[in-house]
Amino acid sequence: MMQLVRISQHINYNRLSTTSFSPAKRLALLAAGVMEAARCQALFKRRAKVECNLCGWQGRSFINFYTGYGHVYPNAVCPSCYSHPRHRSYAFSLEKLLNSNGKKKVLHFSPERMITEIICSHADIDYLSVDIDHTKAMRKEDITALSFPSNSFDYIVCVHVFEHISDDRKAMDEVYRVLKPGGVALLDVPIDHNREETYEDWSITSPEERTKAFWQWDHVRLYGRDYPQKLRAVGFSVQEDQLISHLPEHQRTRFGLEAEPNYLCTKP
């Protein structure tokens, strides 16, 4: 039962954190989340329609993720390990990226447990996680003013970070600076592929309006199809890797994968 309560808290975190609900309404939302988590379970594995490729959980479906103000990511969250489609997809992408011989020095921004475990499962990894909040990583760092010498890391993983940073160009410059020549950075962000140019409006400050404009209450922009050009302007050679979209459809559906391109950025 406590596992169901915890997953309900996870899928409702954004809307409960940004909206003033009455105690009764908050309890009702959490109860609905518990019921939703219970319904996704499969009584018999042979009836399971989805499977988490990270923890092995199987069930009828993944769980919806609520970002608040009516925004929902359907069939998204694993109720066992809390992975989202992008986490499950990175299991494939990072395997391809890190599958090389020799010791690899890896810098990971704003670490999420699932991605950390994927990275550290590879041999010969010298791993360091950083975040502006020192309680969330191994070391405190400001991505716009990193303390590392230039050309320090073989690989950098920075996913769903730039959309939170006011000066994203400065952050991209710093990532480029500390990456070794020939090194590769995985630099993914949420992208609206229907939008040609990145959307910013600094007059939008409320959680509700940011959620409507930028898809989440703590985002400060919504990237468009010009995102790769922003990375190239810094100096990166950018590969838009379509690994997940090339997997069979039944596999993408089974594992609940995100068929979005991964931006693999090499420093010449």
C-alpha cells in the first residue's frame, strides 16, 4: 500500500506543488493516484502489456504523469522504479554512447537515479554528478560557471537541464569548455517539434502560465526545431541520433519508450 501512495505522490507532485488545493481535494487526488497505480498492475504476467526495461516490472499499463493545470503525460511512469519514457529510452542510448574500451571520465548534471544507475553499470566509469543544490548530487556546481579546468571530461550527460537555466547559452559554453576534444555530450531538452523557433517570454513568471507556455512550472523556455543550431553555434558537431525511433514499434510500445532524437554533441 505504501508503494502505491508513494507513486501517487510522484505522479501528482507538480500539480500539488504549484496549485492551492483544499486538503480534501489534495487527498482526493492522491487517492485517485493510488487507484490508478493499482489498476495498472497485471494479476498474471502473461496478461502484461508493458514492461519496464530498467527494473523488470510488468503490468497492464504505465501510469499517467500530471504536470498540473490540465497537462498530462499519458502512460508514462513505471510504478516500481518511477522511470519515465526518457529514462527507459536512455538505457539504449547510453549503452551505445558508453560502450567503448578504456576508462571514461563522466560528468552528469542534475542526476536522476535511473540515469545514474545506467551510467555506473558500465565498466571503467569515473563518475561525478553535480547540481546547483548540493543535496542532490556529489558536488555543488553552477552550470553557467563551472569550477573544472577546460578539457576535463570524456563524456557529459546533461538532459532536461537547459530549459531551467536563464542564460542557456552560457551554460552550453561551459559544457563545451570542460568537454575534452573528441569527447561527446548528451544534451537533450524538451522540444516542441511543431515550433520552428525557441519560445521565450520573460514576462511569464507564474507556475500556471509557465506550465501552459513551457510545459512545466519551472521551465523558462520551450525549445523549437532550432535547438540543434543553438548547439552548433557554441562549437559542437551535433548528431541527431534516432536510435529509439528505429526500434520496432512493438518494442517501443512494450517498454514505453520516447521516440525523440538524442542530441549527441562532439567537441572537435
